[in-house]
Amino acid sequence: MNVVLNLVSIKQGFKSLSLSLSSRPALRVQQPYRVVASDGEVRLRCSYNVRSAPEEMRLALYQGKYGEQQICASTFNVSQSHFQTNGPIQCRGELSPGAVDLIISGLTGNDTDLYRCRIEVLYPPPYLMKIGNGTIVYIPEKTDCPAPAAQSATREDSPSSFVILPVTVLSFFIIIIIILVITTYKVRLGYHDNVHYCA
């Protein structure tokens, strides 16, 4: 979108002033929709597109839909290759042209939330600031339950499994023998009763 503004002055003749405005924003920040952590660590890419060539920038990572809590922040020179912040949740940044890859560690399942990158261009002027669209970071919690393969191996190796099978088979045969004895007894008792009535 280009806008041209013309100024007319009667005494000085006709002069024209052109003012060009671009529809492209000066700074744009993009993030992936969703990432999944592994062992409490996640890699989050904050991509940026800026019209000028920035020299000094600041990146801050915010947690929550409206960026209620700042997780980490760092000011860096684009000539650097990386930066690191300390705290309960640590952030390491790896810089590449047009992007900062954040490796966030120290996360737990309770930290699953929406995370937003805020990028500021500090030098050269003009100052620019933009917040990314947000990334859902999912941190799976570790459970104390053993894996299914470990559970089945534990069951097979337990001494109770060697006792349960023979006891079950023996109980089955005893029940069958008892049923046969009772049936045989009732048949003989009924046979003797029939013999008595017939004679």
C-alpha cells in the first residue's frame, strides 16, 4: 500500500511530497503452535522478521495466555552465537539469522501452558517490540509406575506364580473327584431304593 501526499502552494509554485507507507510490519514474531518437552526440557523457536538489520536485541519469554509471568529474559548482540539465563527454570538461547532457539530446562508437568516470545530491537533506532502468537508447551509428568514390560517380567519372576498354578490345578481335580463321589453315591442310593420297591 503506497500513499502519495501532494502539497500545493500558490506563491511558491507546485511542490510535491511523496510519503510511502508499507503494509509489511517493521517487526514480526512467529512461534510454532505446539511443542512437547522431554525430561523437563523443551526447544522453542522464536522466529522474527525485521526490515532493518538489528545489532542489539532483547528476548523475553512469558508464561500464560496474557503473559502474566516472565520466565527468562536476555539482551544480546546479534553477533553472539548463544546466551544463557539462570534460575529455577533455565533458558539457553542459540542465535541464527532470523530466529532464536530457546532450550528451556527445569520444567515440570505443572508448567504446561502457553508461552510467548517477546522480541525487542534495541539498536539501531527505531525501537521495535513485538510479542509472538504463543506456543502451547506440553510437559508430560513422569510417573512412578514401571513400564508394562517391566511389570510382566516382575509377575513372571515372582515366587507366587510358581505356587498358584499347581494349587489351582490340584483344586480343580479335588472338586471333580468330590462331584464324582457324590454323584456315584446318589446313583447307588437311588438304585438300592428302586430295587427295594420292585421286589
